[in-house]
Amino acid sequence: MNKLAIFLIIFSATVLAQTVKPLSPLEQTLIDSTKAIPEAQKTKNTDLLKRTLTDDFRVVGSEGRLHGREEFIGDAADGTLKEYTVYNVHVLPVSDTSAIVTYDAVIQEPEGDFDVAPRYQYFSDLWVKQCDQWKLRFQQATPRRPID
């Protein structure tokens, strides 16, 4: 390799390293908590969901219907979520006690179900801080169109 190519590689790596902002403690906490929700659904860990969801938790499913906390936990107990991938996560603090987390997800549910969720979805979560613990209060899933 010539010296110019080596210089360009090192320069590019340095610029890239400087443009990637490290996550704040709040961002890291909320991203970890956000990823824990589908993991709990996948592993049928309803105890984690009961601790993490607020008592008045609501979710708008990808089909556009409103569901309550007990239905959400019941679906997790049934184990309908088989695989998931969460990516492109963004945290938007709203106040000291609330934040919105948005992310894309790839979902896999068992084949043959008549109401299988769309494979590609976009999520918006509202997290609120209660007694020094972040809890999920609201979630909305939006199916991604093939052209998105």
C-alpha cells in the first residue's frame, strides 16, 4: 500500500471516531430497557414485564388497535414472539422524568397464525421515571411499507 492510501485510511478512521457521540447514561439505560422488552416477550419473562410496564400501560399494535397491559403480558406468556432485531434506536428526552425512544425492528412470529404481525415495524415508546426506575408507559408499532 502506498503512503497516501494509509494516510487516508487513518484519517477516515479518526474522523469517524470523532463524529460518533458516546451514549449518555440516560440513553444507554433507555436503550437497554427498550431491548429488554422484546427479549422478555421472546423468553416469556412476564415478571420483567410486570416490573417494567406502568400500571396504566397501553400499546397500539401494528394492526392499529389499542391493547392494555394485561393483554400485552398475556401475549408474552403465550410466546408469540419468536425472534426480533432492534436497530436504529434514538432517544429523545422530553423532561427529567420522561423520554421517547424510537427504533426499527424486524419481527418473527410463528407461521400459520392468522394475525401475524408485519415483519418490519417502526416503534415509538414513551418511558417515564417512577421512584427512580424507568418504566414503559406507552408503545406504538407502525408497519413499515415495502417502499420505506
